[in-house]
Amino acid sequence: MKIKPFAVEEWMNAYEDGARYNIAETCVDSISAEKLFRLCGEDSAVFWQQFSARRLTYGDIEGAPAFKAGVCKLYHTLTPDEVITTHGAAGANHHVFYSLIEPGDRVISIMPTYQQLYSIPESYGADVRMLNLTPDGGYLPDLDQLRELAAPGTKLICVNNPNNPTGALMSTEMLKEIVEIARSVDAYVLCDEVYRHLTQEDVWSDSIVDLYEKGISVSSMSKVFSLAGLRLGWIATHDEPLRKAILSHRDYNHISCGMFDEALATVALTHSDKVLERNRGIVRKNLAILDAWVESEPRIFYRRPQAGTTALVYYDYAPDSYTFCTRMYHETGAFVTPGDCFEQPKSMRIGYASDTQTLKDGLAAISAFLRILEQEERA
């Protein structure tokens, strides 16, 4: 099976480890197990004593009950048996497509978004139709265009809320309209929700699974909970036939998630209010810093994110985004993601959820690189 190279992941693989100022990272400032226990007010000694006595079997094949109960706290209508554990949200997205899509199926996906949402179904021979998001439209789907694309027989509509890379956030009203479009053609809606809950305002962000009987929510412990090292995610859906198909396919390539991963994630989910308070504080403080920096640079512009951890920032300089970001990395140590990884030229994705000093230093390094480009223009 042929599939397009995964542009953003190949970029991260090539450069992330050597980055001096990593503001390409998309997870909220990662924490250690020790810091997690302190943050949650849990006794780590009790946890380690109890866990070290457990036999390291495959564990709960369909997911630890306590972990799945914790996931349900993040939704209004979900029950534990409607949660399927996966190896991260990347594993969750792949598993949905693997279980649902056949050659010739109509799949609608947005652009820009995480490349999985269109390249995987395309590789399976699906009839993938793209719905382009624009700055003028607030990087939100044009619902009239979506209605035109949603022909009878459409199998799946893929969205991403909050959006990666732009940070756009669809309202409940817009999600409900998407549901009605999907329902009119009996299509599923897959919503990649890995940044959900990281809002700039104190509002509840609805999940597709709480709004639609054929909604599929995908998320993980990585972005919102700062625990990417657990490699633990989930698929949530009320649709029983789909759940059965996913579990059947899951036997071939997954079996179960790690007992340790689920146990540690349960700690975070049990105290999700404390983790979310910390992480919302980081993204809100840091976005204000990014916003001031964009305002200070006359040839830099963006649509301010409403949620999540990333911003798509455009520049008015000559180099294409791969050249821009590669040169900047080697000359200043600032590490961001080229916009062309998302098919958005003359732009870069900046992750603003790192520790605050790294963000400040990284933005200063970008400014230094912009001065170099301006000197070259005058030469």
C-alpha cells in the first residue's frame, strides 16, 4: 500500500531532538510522573508500591475500567463501554479509517489539518474531497461547500476541533449544522479533538460524540494532559456496529494498551480539573506573549487562535517555508514547523504551549532571523 510521506512528522523527526528553542512542540509543557503526583495531590509511594506488585500481563484487553471512567468525565453522554483505548490519537485515527473505509467510499476532509485525516483514507482508495479553510473564513468550514460535497452515499466527514495548525474553534451551533449535513446522507463524523478543553475562555467545548449518534471523537493524553510519553489515546462513539468493527480489527494489530500507561493516565483523569487548570493557564499566558510578538513584527501576521496550542503564522519574506524554517533552525536555533507541511505556503506553525521562557527565547530568535533576511534584501 502506498501512502504520502507524513510531512509534519518527518519534519519533527529530523530536527526536534537538536532544537535549541523548540516552539514547534504541540503538547502543553510536558510533566514527569513525579510532577503529576504533586500536581494531583496523590501519594506516589502508594502508587508505585501497588503497581510494582502487579503481574505484567496484557491487562484489561479493552481498557482499564478506571481509565475509561476517567475519559467519560470529559464528555456529557459517554459510557465506559463506548470508549476504545488506542496507542495515542494517531493510533485512534488510523484505527477508525482501517475499520470503516473501503475503496471508493466518499470521505470529506478539511485543509489544513493533521495529515492523517486525508492521506490515510486516500491510501485506502477512498474518494477524498477536500474542504479548504481560509483566514477570511476564520479557518472554519464553509457549510454551503460542505453540503455540496456531501453527496448521497458519503461515508465519513473528517473535522478537527480545535484545529491544528490554526487554533480555530467551531462553536456548538456549527457542529450541530455539520451533524445535520452528515445525518442527511447517513455519514459518520470523525472529529479529532486532541486539543479540546484548551480554550482561551472559560467555556465548555462540545464534543461531536455528545451531539451525534454517528459521531466519533478521537483524543489522547498527549496534548491536553502533557503526557505524550504514555502513548495512550481513545476512540469514543455511541455507534455500536462501528465499535464492534473497531474491536474486531483491533485484535489484529493492537490487543491492549500498556497497564502502566493506563494506571498513570487514570491519576491524571481522576484529577483532570487540576491538570486542566495548570495547562489552560500556560496556553492563555503564552498566547498573550505570542500575540504581542506578532503585533510587534510588521511583516508577520496571523489569525489569533481561539483554542489549542498552535498558531499558523504567515510571513512576508521571500523564502519558501521549508527554506525559511531550515535556515532559521541552523542559524538561530529557533525550531518551528514549515507551513508547507500543511500545504500552507509562506507560513509557519508555532507551538506556544512550551515553558514560557522557551517561547520568549524562540520568538526572539525568530526576530533575529527576520533581521538577517531584511539585511539580505537591502544588500
